[in-house]
Amino acid sequence: MGFQQSHFDYSLFTNKAGSDLVVILVYVDDLLITGNNPSLLSQTREGLQNQFKMKDLGELKFFLGIEFARSSEGIMMCQRKYTLELVSESGLGGAKPVGTPLELNKKLTSEEYDKHIGSD
């Protein structure tokens, strides 16, 4: 289909046709397909569906624990749902928040730095 595999990320494939671009990101059995030309995107989806058994889940909402929300200002990405799941799974859902868990103005350094400058 004319896609080129990225040398930096082997799961990333791009197809350029003039100023048009289609990008496919593969993660196990999930595909993220995007681009700047709706017609070319449609052709790409049809070509893939002719070769593979696929289900189009529509507009991207979640991918790899990241939530995507579109607005007139752009695309917002956040991991709120993923973070809440981690808190719940680790049993910290009932934990009380702490404003400042460390002593104020505490200077933190590594042992290696302390040895280098000769401080204790």
C-alpha cells in the first residue's frame, strides 16, 4: 500500500502522497490510523479491511491508557482514567492526601554528589 516503516519506531508506518500524509501506529492488535486527507484515510482503511479482518472503532477516545478529547482548540490528551485505575488497584483509593509530603525547603542531593563536593 506504499507505507514506509520508521527506522526509529518499527511500529510506525507512514505514507506520503504530495502534501498528504497517512500515519499508522501498530500496538499488538490495535491500529491507530490518522492523516490530513479524509479520502486517503478512507482508502487506507478499505485497503486494510480487504487484507485483514478488522473492526473500525470510530473516532479515537482511548489508546494505551491515554484519553483523547477533541475541541476547536485542538486535541487534549490525559491519563486521568488510567491514573484512577492505578490508585484503585494499588489500594490507595481511601488514602488521605498530603499537601507537602517532605519537609519544606529540604535540599536533596545524591550520595555521589555529596562525595564529589566533600559534604556529609
